[in-house]
Amino acid sequence: MDELVNVMEEIRDLLSEMNDKLDSISIELMSIKGTGVYDSLSDICDKLDTITGTGLYNSLSDACDKLDNVETAIDLK
């Protein structure tokens, strides 16, 4: 009977350790997923949206527009 109790206690300890590790993983995943305080995946998505944006002088589309304007100005000369 004592041996069974010992085995059950070992199982309990292992399950508790696994649960702690899963909690730690969950916290890390939430940090990666994030809600946007400069250290999360959502921040990266926001930055990518800015780069590929729709204008307002800070996006890739603005750079393309400026290059098109330069090309047009050169062609007119």
C-alpha cells in the first residue's frame, strides 16, 4: 500500500510540475501575442501596416508616389 501511495505522490508531483511549465508557456505566448506595448506580435503587425500603409507620409506607398513624381518631373524636362 505504501508503494502505491509513493507512486501516486510522484505522479502528483510530476503533474504539478507540468502544470507550472504550461502556465509559464501560456504567459510567454500571451507576451508574444500581446496587445501592443512595443514587445508583441501585434506591434509588429501595426508596424507592417504602417510600412505598407495608405499614405500620410510614412509608408511605402508614399515613397512610391514620390518616386513616381520624380520620374514624371524628369520626363517633363
